[in-house]
Amino acid sequence: MRAIVRQGASVRLRRMPVPAPAPGEILVQVMVAGLCRTDVHAAPGPSARAEPVVLGHEFAGVVAELGDDVGGFAVGDRVAVTPMLPCLRCGRCAGGAPERCPHAELLGVRRHGAFSEFVAVPAHVVHRIPDALTFREGAYAGPVCASLAVTQADIKPPDRGLVHGGNRLARLTAHILRAYGFHALDVHGTEKPADSAGSLSEIPADTYDFAVESTPGSAVIGELIRVVRPGGRIVLRSRPTGPVEIDLGAAIGKEITFETVAYSTFREALSFLVQEHERIADLLGCVRPLEDFEDLFSAERENQRFKSFFCPNFADIGPAEIEAWARLMRPEAPRA
């Protein structure tokens, strides 16, 4: 099979054997895999990471083969996969919250990921895609799962809120909050580097009850502290690649609460997409073959406005035009 593989500081398209599913695993034929900024950061990863490794972790496809001891699925099922593989041993996993496992392993970092024609994954992270969703929408369930976590924060309508950032993560977060009834919501920020506070300096102090960051940086956090009212809340949801300084004096002076959120459940993400997929349509971008990975990686480094996708069997599926492609991937009729 063809796969986008990282080895050392290089990334290239190469041929690899199709993996055989181990007991408890499912072999998935990848139909669509979304490109994430995490993939771009992992591409020139340090040698301490597994090598060689197939990149990619946000994807949807069809069941190609079942390993031993796997039930509840059949070859041909349309599925999406939780990209964080939980340890199944910690308290959160035992308590029914595997998506929030602090020891979870991300596909495409130390274990082969989804920028390939096939990938083998544990059956317990595989979910059927509702018939109302296309493969492209199913592959976007991972980002939705992460952004839905903001609804777990101690905020509620009619609180006035701010989402900072001009990238698709900020826009997705705003879509989700509005779907949950947060109508007094502003979105400010640019697609500049994370340490740029963007247009926040134009906002009066103490304007918002809460703020959600999507581009972490010292300047951004400082401005969020300024524009949130005394006793307000800052929700931290991004995963910066390095430490971020916080002016604790300013935060303590205003008695600001910092709340971190990680993931909702994957089932909630799929349910949200069924109800609100039209709301997020403006975030979904081009679908390209694996051979175009250099162009897509370069575009992702420059601009994170739209989600781009790989389609490993692109040449066999049909038209490159996005809407026609999406209609082609939608089931013709509900299953019995």
C-alpha cells in the first residue's frame, strides 16, 4: 500500500505492506484522512519518536478485515476512529471516559496512522458513521470531539463570551458554542503566530464573562486576562508545542479562573455532526491524493483556515470538485 511516512526529519510517500489486524483489532480501508497541525508538527519529529511511522490520525473508512475476538462489526461497515488510543488501565478509562485518558497514545506519532490506504486499530476506538454523514464529515469527528470539550467548562448562556483566534479551531469552537445557546459571543483574532494578540488590544477591559483561547501564547493570555471581567473565566483548550508564560499577578488581582478542557466523547461528536453538519461546512476544504502531501503540508503551515483531506484511492473515486465528491460519498439509502 502507499503511505506518507516520516523517518527522521524527512517525510515521503512510500510503499509498505498492508498491516494484518492483530486479535482485537480492525483493519480499516482509509477513505478520507484529515490533515491537522499536529501532523505537520510531528512530520519533522525528533528521533525519539517511532521511526519509520505513517502520519495521520483523523480519518474515516470502511472495515476491510476483522481480527480475532472482534464482534459487532462487519466487513464493509462505514466507520470513523477515535485517534487517541486509551490505556484502558487508569481511573478515567475504568470510569467510562477513555477519550480523556491522560496516558492515551495518538495515532501517527508512535504507532502507524491513517495517511495510507489501510490502517489497523483497536476495535474499541472504532465507531460506525451515521448514514446521514459523508466520509469527509466522519473524518472531522476528531476535531469536533476536541472542540466540544468547551461545553464541559463552567460556562452557561447567557454569559457573554469571547473566542480568540482566526483559524478553523476558533471558528469551530464558535459554531459549537452558538449551537449550545451562547448567542452573546464574539470571535476576535488573526491567523498570525500564537504570540500575536491580534485585535484584542482594541477591546475594552472587563468586557467578557469568559474567553476561550485557540492560539495560545503569552501575549494572547495576557490580553485575555485584561478583557475578562473580575471573577471571570479563561478556558484553555489548545495544546502548545512549548511552555506559555502567564502573568499570575494580573490573573490573581482579577481572581480569574483558568479551566482546561481536553475532549468530549466521540459519540457526542458524531451526534453533533448529524445535527449540525451544515453549520461546519464552511470549515471543510479540499480533498487531494496522497501524492500531493507536500503541497498540503506547506499550505497547512501557512494557513489553518480550512481542513484539508487526503483520499488514498482518490483516482478511483471520481471528481475532484468538493461538493460532487461529498455527494458521491454519501450513502444512497439508509440501512435496514
